[in-house]
Amino acid sequence: MENLFDGLMGDGKIFTNREVLRPTYVPENLPHRKKQIIGLADTLSPALKGGTPSNIVIYGKTGTGKTATVKHVSKELEEMAGKRGSKCIMLYINCEVFDTQYRIFAYLARAFNQQIPMIGWPMDMMYSEFKTAVDTEDRCVIVILDEVDRLAGKGEGALYNLSRINGELNHAKISMIGISNDLTFTELLDQRVRSSLGEEEIIFPPYNANQLQDILGERAEIAFNESALDGSVIPLCAAFAAQEHGDARRALDLLRVSGEIAERTGSELVTEEHVRLAGKKIEANRIVEVVKTLPLQSKIVLSGVLQLHRERNKSRFSSGEVYNMYRKLCGHLGMEALTQRRVTDLVSELDILGLINAAIVNRGRYGRTKEISLSVPVDSVQPVLFEDYKLKMISNIKVKAQMTL
């Protein structure tokens, strides 16, 4: 009997190695990031001389090469430390997964062979175990906190303790590298944490279309068979991604999915049409995944914007209108509403994710306000939101929001 996958194996006419088009791949060469690489290496170099590097915060939008650059420089630093006989350890933590002080210190302690449960210990005991374990040798430990803005609030204690732990160590030294898409997240931190965390800052600007073409060109040489790409494919992928804030991840995803669509349809050449089909597929998938993973309070805020969109004959709403609707929805759900300031933070997060657009406008004698509108199709967002059983009860309600200037 024929196997289910017999007709799906293909004969490799498109790809030689599609994995180099994924975000997890770290290339040997990072085009157009020489300045950032040199700046990061310069700041970390004291680790090779027995010193303590400054803490660094790296800012930039999604897909600007932040994580790839840090991993590239980390690899080079560890190689040089090995040649010099220095002990330098780079520990990478994704703060979307390890988002509390306990989880972070449990992860760090385990990295030094401590048997730590992921729940249950007092925080002071956890901190003491890590401190004792790391201080057994003369070494420099650099903790990389990707998506560090996720720690603002419940994980802030980890930043505070890591930024001050060197005063309690006799042998080891610890530094931090924070990576964030949000240039304003430090404003939410305690002043003491803010001053010690951001000793150095490195900004990653978005790529332009020509730079994205260079990045895609280098990857395409490894990823695709010779003559598998039409000459217009890479420029088109780069142009689409340049419109999306210069996102190299989007450009790479477009190129990879375009090749996969061509492969599935039996084509021997990736064309512009495949790129356009890939763009539609990626956008639909992105919206679904982003909305699904939102915290409940963020989903309620987004539901409030959708509710206003359904009830009003306009597309933009003041922050006051959105907050009033949010409070009413919380009432229907039997939940306590957050403060307006916290909801403003959630609106900013939704703006960064590209689900809404929040712009400051001047209303003359009424002052300045933030106007909010949807950035994605209602039909794409609404079904995903109401998959959450907690939100199903508000899917058909009619809530009248008060007019707010």
C-alpha cells in the first residue's frame, strides 16, 4: 500500500537547504550590522581581561538582527576566551518563557548543576543557591535576556538582583544583555533598575530594501538550487519586508514560503506569483498566532476596539472611548478592570504587535489624545478572539460606549 508521504517527498528541484531561511539560523556573516557587532564586542571585551563588562540594552524592531548579532558575538567571545584560557559563559534566556524572577534564577542555577525545582522554593533560597554555585570559580557570566521587556512588572526583581549581585560575589562576575523590541520599556522599571540595566545602549535600525536584498541574496545561495529563483523574487520579497518596518524575518519567511508553495505545486521555478501567495498566507498565519497568544487582558482591550468598530460608523477611536468599552466588557465578564494607565500600556503593546495603530493627535483646545484604530481585518481577528472560551459570552453583546473627548 502506498505511503501517505510518497507523493509529498519531491525530487529537490527547489531547495538544497531551506533551514538557512529560518530565524533560528545564525549565519557566519551578518550584512549591514558591522557597527553593532563592533560596538557589542567592544563592550564585552573586558570579560577577556578579567573585568566586568557593562550591562547592555539592545533595542530594535522585530527582524532587525538583534538576537542573531548577540548570538554571533557570543560565539566569537567564547572562542576567544577558550584560546586565552579565560572562563567566559554566555547564558541565553527567552523571557517570553522564563518571565518571573523565580523561573529565571531556577534556570540560571540549573545551568550550574544545581537541582532546583521550577516551583516551590522561597526566592531568597533560590537566589542563594545560584550565588553560591556561580561563585565557585573565577569566571565571567553574561546573561542574555531576550524579550527583556516581558520582565517589566512581575519579573523586575530578577533585573534588580542580577544588576547588584556582583557586590556579593568574591570570584565570579555577572553582566546582562537585554534585548527588546520596545524602546520605551525601561520607563516602566524602577529607577534603580533602569540606571543599572542600561549602562550601555545599542540601537538596531530597520533594514532598507537594498540591505534586505543583500541578506536574502546570501541566504538564497545556500538555500536554493541553481536557477530555482526568478530574478524578480528576491527584490519583491525585500520590497514587501521593507514596507513592514524593514523586517528581515518577514523577508526570509516570504522567500522560504514562496519556495515551499512552488515545490508543492510542482513548479521548478519560484516566481512573483508564489511570493504574492506566500505574503497572503504568512499574514493570515501571523495574525492568528499573535492573537492566540495574547494575555486575556490584552484580548479584552482588542475586543473593545472590535466592539467599537462594529457599533460606530468610523474607524478611529479616542483612548477614552476604548477604555470605557474595555471597562464595560470587563463588567460583562465579571472581571475587575485595570487602571487606565495600565490599559494604555496594553494598547502600546498591541500597537507594537501591529494589531492596532495608536497615534497621538492634537485636538486644539481639547488637548492631545491618542487615537486608536485596527491595523488588521476584522474578519481575521474576531474568530480567533472568540475561540477563547472566556470571551465567547461577549461575542454577541451590544454595548454602547460613552463618547469621550
